Amino acid sequence: MSLERDTPPNRPEQRDYETGLADSAHLDLRVWLRLLTCTTLIERQIKRGLRGDFETTLPRFDALAQLDRAGGTMTMRELSSHMMVTNGNITAIVDRLLEDGFVVRRADPKDRRVHKVQLTDAGREFLATMIPVHNAWVSEAMAQVDEQDLAHLYKLLGQLKNSALQRDEERDRESGR
């Protein structure tokens, strides 16, 4: 079986999820691996930038952004859910943001088992300096794709997202969750 590669001409081969995948592989598998590759490449650029320019990590940036979108305050469980990480992981992320003075964590007076995380002014200011730079990195990563194609891709990815959500809900019903 031939392992024809979908590598741009005159470019060294990159190690990614797609390299070495035969063209005869199922289209859905090739699309999935292409999505993973794109996500990994863009995420790597953003992580490098956050580390180099702001001495922070993508999870800390994401936590600050999630808190900001929610109006500045969330429970630990809500933050964990929105970031799609475990409660243990969110604790470590919030602990570091606490050390940096970017958030405060308080027990909920109505239920002491629940802890709320709140952005501080320093956290808001730090996020405000990072957002335009972060947005520029994302734009740079997509600069070779014209706006009309990006809009079409966005629409197609919305269809893919709906398909995946529907299947996820079906599996939940089948398993009794």
C-alpha cells in the first residue's frame, strides 16, 4: 500500500497527525486528523507566545478569559466545566493565579463547600494586555486563508460540531446518563 502524503511541495515533512496517512484512508479520519493537526500547530504557537511574551500558560490565560466572559466570577466547578478540565487541574491553575494576584478564591457564604473564583483588577489588566496579542497570533496563523474561505470553514465546522453533539447525546441516552 502506497503512503502518499498530503505535504505541500518544497516543504520539509512535518511530524503531525496526518503525515504518513494514505490517501485511501477514510475521509472522516483524514478530516479528524487534519483538525487535530491544525489545532496542535496553532496551539503550539499560542503557548510559545504566552510563555515568551507574558510568562504565563495557555490554561492560565484561558481561566482568566473564562472568568472575564462570565462577568468576573465563577464557581470552581463552573470554571472547570467551561475549560473542560478536571477539578484537580483547575485547582492548580487557580492556585497559580492566586499567587500572581490575578484572582481571589472565596467560600460561598450560602454553601461553604462551594468556592468562587473572582478576577482581580490586576487579573483584568493582565488579560487586557494579552487579548489583542493573542488575537493577532490566531490571525497570523490563519493569514494564508482568505476571509471568505474562513467564513465557509466556520459554517462547515458548525455542522460538524452539531453532528458530534448529536452523537454524544445519543450515546448518553444509550448509556442511561
